Amino acid sequence: MSNTSRDRSSGGKRPQREVEASPLESHLGYWLRFVSNHVSHAFKVKVERRGVTVAEWVVMRALLEVEGIKPSELSERIGLTRGAVSKLVDRLATKGLVLCEEDPVDRRSQRITLTETGRGLVPQIAALADENDAEMFGHLDERERSSLLALLQGLARRHALKGAPVD
């Protein structure tokens, strides 16, 4: 009897073979993503109550360190595409949180700076990030927290991971 005949006689279904697969919960990536999703979502909710997105806050935080930066330099600094930075800066300008001004040296270029309102909002959102960390990681002692931070930073370096986590 051919395979086709056998398939038809059993209703066209082939018997399922047991496939060896490690349990989902045995993977470090699963747990890293699980925790990351919860930490990120909680922070996203807090930030959006202040009228900005996490991605917008990342831009604002970078601007706090370097005022009057060109969009291309900002893009490089935070690891987002120029197009993404342009959209974020436009949204922040509409909200009155950043200014885009002509570069006095190169009039074809722009410089981005925080407005007074934007400058005041950054520390408030940084405090929310601190609060979020405390809620999720506050039970860790200093040694555990330092170890976790070092491990995550080491992984990022080892794999040359770039770009700010904005999603």
C-alpha cells in the first residue's frame, strides 16, 4: 500500500510524531522578555500620563545632556534613524517641549534644544523611571541589583547592541 493510500485510509491525516522541545519557561530569553514587557509597560503608562511617549522622553533626556544638537547627531547618539528622530522632534515641537532653530554656522542645518517646559519635564519623568525601577527591582539588595545591571550591560556590550529601547 502506498503512502497516499495509507493517508487516505486514515482520513488523510498522518500520525503525529512526538517532537522533543525544551519547555518555554527554561529559556532565559523567555524570562528576560517576560520581565522586560512588564517593566516597560508600567513605565509607558506612567510616562504617557505626562503627555509624552517613551521614545519622546528618550529624545528629551538626550537633549538635556547636549543642548543645540543637530538631528543627525541626535540620531547617532540615541541609535534611532534620522527619519524616526525627525518625527519625534516634530511631535515634541508641536507639544512645545523642544525648539528647532536654524544653525547659526550652517543655515541649511537645524539645532534642537529643549524649551523651558521640556527642561522641567525631563527630571519629572526620570523620577518616574526611578519609581518604576523601585517597584520592579526594589526587593533586590545592592549586590543583586549591581550584579543584574552588570550582567545586562555585559550582554549588551558582548553583542554590540545599540540604540535606545523605545518600544
